[in-house]
Amino acid sequence: MYRILGIETVDYVSRKTGNRVQGTRLHLQDGTAYEDTMGNRVLSVYVKPAVNTADLALGDDVEVLYNRFGSVDDVRRVG
């Protein structure tokens, strides 16, 4: 489970492919305690436009589901 700390709109042209990239980047706080970490770990994940993020808000607790290729397949609010 993660807590949403930031929601960023992504819209740019990739230098590598020349293709337009659109979607959302979620900045998340990992609530798991780790022996080697003081405080919390954070991560950012790219979410493709096909995944509905419109109902997500700062502070929401979410579950991130990945497909077999390691891309975000769904983001579900928990609780």
C-alpha cells in the first residue's frame, strides 16, 4: 500500500523515439518499515492514460497493480 504525495501530468515528446508521451506520474510514499531506512521510502510511477486516475487525490492510500511487463496496469484506492 502506498500514500499519494504528488500527482503530476505528463505530456512531452520522447527524445529517444520522437513519440508523444502522455499520462500521469504518481509520487508515492511506501508505508513499509525497512531496517536500513530511517523514515519512509518514496517512489514515482508512470501511469498510462488508459488507467483512470481522475478520482485520485493527495493523501489517498492506493494499491498499484503491475502487468507481466512491469508497467502499471491499475491503481486502486484502498479503504
